[in-house]
Amino acid sequence: MEFRPSLEALVCPFCGHSEQPSKSQAIKTSATTLKTTQERTAIQERDYQTFATQNTQMAMLSSTALEVQCGSCQANITFEPPQTAGDCPFCGTSIVAEPHEAHPLMMPESLLPFRIGKKDCHASIQKWLGSRWFAPSSLKQLAQPEQLQGVYIPFWTYDAQTHSNYRGERGDHYTVTKTRTVTNSAGKQEQEEYEETRTRWRNASGQVSRFFDDVLVPGVSDSVKPERLQQLAPWPLEKLVPYQAKYFAGFKVQRYQVDVKQGLGLAKGIMDDQICQDVKRDIGGDEQRVHSANTAHSQITFKHILLPIWISAYQYGGQQFQVVVNAQTGEVLGDRPYSKTKIALAVLGGALLLGIIIIAIAASA
């Protein structure tokens, strides 16, 4: 059976029989507080300190999952029979390696099921391609539905309480009246007064605190650009459901390349950007200089989750291009080639139009 996004159910492709994946109705809890009072699926945060001091249990995504590595981009792709590896969803290369039993990994706690089906995804991509200026006309034919592949991408989420001690400077603007010599409309020099803005700086120090909830970090580094995955946000994480292999049926899964420890380092970088803004707000004034901010992180928890994308990788003009779609929101991002012919015709057309305007102006003069 395969998961059908339009029905939110598992469907047999041969007889049409469908059934709903089972869902738990418990409430998600974190290290400090309930996430919400609304009914949600049971998603449990993992304590990072416990993880760091104990061996983490590894397992396979399912008892029948197979795994294969793309010989071109080196992505490790897991899939569920009877589906086959086929072409690599990330680079479009035909995979010739023999699949083997999937290697154990840290099991995901939860996932977002596919909400947008292949048909709607294809329509969104065609609309996106049609709005690209100077895209080759044949590009729409290249991005056919059969090239679309549904893939679950691994992510980490992190919660943390932070306390930061900072040192910096506060700048307050003030104005002074000055005099300068100018030439008036009659060509004579005269004196005029003007206001000059200056900044008075003074030392500042203090503390800021913030609790970070579900800082999202992609678990891949090569197959899809992490910054592109960040741009696909926001993701409706409130709709996460506990992981079940049934949701995996009919789709592929990318094995994580960034482990939980590396992910925490990236998450702290994201937190630092927000903490810097908090420090500047706390310093106040018209300008701020932040010299140092020493941050202590506590109550760190994390989750391993899978988020759904549709992806199309294709070759054009000897180059590789990739388009990805958020399979929950329909957001489309990607690479696109430029048609040299269309660009040349546009330049030529602009030059001809400019020539006609010049001739028209000269004739009327």
C-alpha cells in the first residue's frame, strides 16, 4: 500500500482499498512545559544530556526497507519495496548500484505526511517555470510528472533555555549647529547654518534570556542545499505525527548526513543571531555595538523528524538543475536555466525600440 496525500490514507494501487494510519491522541511535552493545551499527537522531546552520556538505540526505518547510494552525488536513499531506487531524486542520475538492507540509524520521532499530491505539485512547478523570465520554452516539457519524486528529508529540532551576559556600547544621536560657506543663486558666497548629527557612545552591559522552541536544522548537507531547505519554511510542525513506516510507503527517505551533535552546533548559530538582536534591543539607544555575548545553554532537548518534499532533478544544456516543493505548503524553489536565444532577442528588441524612439524624436524636431 502507498500513502495517498489527497486522501491522507494508505491506498492499494491495485484494488483501491484504503485505510487510515493509526494516530495517538496524547499531548506533546517538553523539558519545561506543555507545548499546547490543544489535542495533539504524542511527540516526545529527547534530553540532549542523556543522549550525550548514553548509547542511543539505532534501528531501521522498517523491517523491509532497502538502501542504495547514488554513485554521482553520494546520497544514501532508503525506500520501501516494491518501489525501486530508479533515478536519484537529487541529481537525476540513474542508480545502478544494487540496493541492500538499510543500515540502522537514529529513529525519527515524528514526521509531517505528504499533503500535496504529485498532480498538484506538477501544476505548481509548471506555473513556477512559466513565470521565470528567459527560461527555455522546452523546460516545461523537461519537468514532467514522472521526474517528480517524493522524498522525506531528515531534520533536527532543538529546544533550549539561554542566558547571555553581554558587553557593548550604546550610541545616542544628538545634533549640533554648524556654519558653512555656500554660493547662492546670484553667484555670491554667503554663510548658512546646518544641523550635523553626531553619536555619543557609552559603555553598556547586562543580561538577556530567551527560551528557544523547535529551532529547525536540516539533516543534509549535499543532496539539497541546506539554505534552500530553510527557505522552504515555515513548516506546520504542530501537525507532526508519530513516525510509522506506513507513511513511508510509496516515498523515499534521505539518510541524515548531519548528526545530532553537528546539528546542535548549527542550531546554536541560529540562536546566536536572535540573541544578538535581543542584546541590541536591551542596550537601546539609536545605535548599538556588541563586543561580546557569552551564552549558557540549558534544558536542551531535540527531536529527529522527517519533512516531505517533492523534488525534480533534470539536465539541460549539459548542466544539472533541481526544483524542490514543500509538500505541505506548495512553496516552490529551485534552479532554472536561461535561454541565450531569448536573452539575445530581448536585447535586440530593446535596441530596435530605442532606435525607433530616437528616429521619431528626430522627425518631430
